[in-house]
Amino acid sequence: MAKVKMYTSAWCPYCARAKALLEQRGVSDLEELFVDGQPALRAHMTQLTGRTSVPQIFIGDTHVGGCDDLHALDARGGLMPLLQS
């Protein structure tokens, strides 16, 4: 299974929703990078993604986007192939 990294926040319901979907799809080794109180890490995330909101999800080297993007990818049938690559 591909490595999954998620920039997240402890209080974010969208982060919890994204994490739940990933777990439902078999992701057991999720690297969570908490940006709470970490301006340098959030700035790095913004530089990588062009976005300031969390979650920001990477599967392998592919930036999936946020929670809605992840769910849309799953609805199109693209999440599992990306996870299995």
C-alpha cells in the first residue's frame, strides 16, 4: 500500500472524516503531521499545496487535496488504485 501523509489539526472535523475514510479503505499506517501551533510546518504545507486549510492529503507523491477531494476521488473509483500503487 502507498504511503499516506496528511497535514492535519487536532480539532478539525474534516480531518477526522478523511482519516475515517482512509481507515475504511485499509490504510493502517497514516503519517499525520499536526500543524496546530506550528507556523513553519503550516507554511511548508502551504508551499507544497498552495492551500492553507487542513487536511491536505498526499498518497505517495500525489497531492490528493482535502477531505472533499478525497471523497470525490473515492466516489470516482480512483482512491483504491492510488492506494495500491
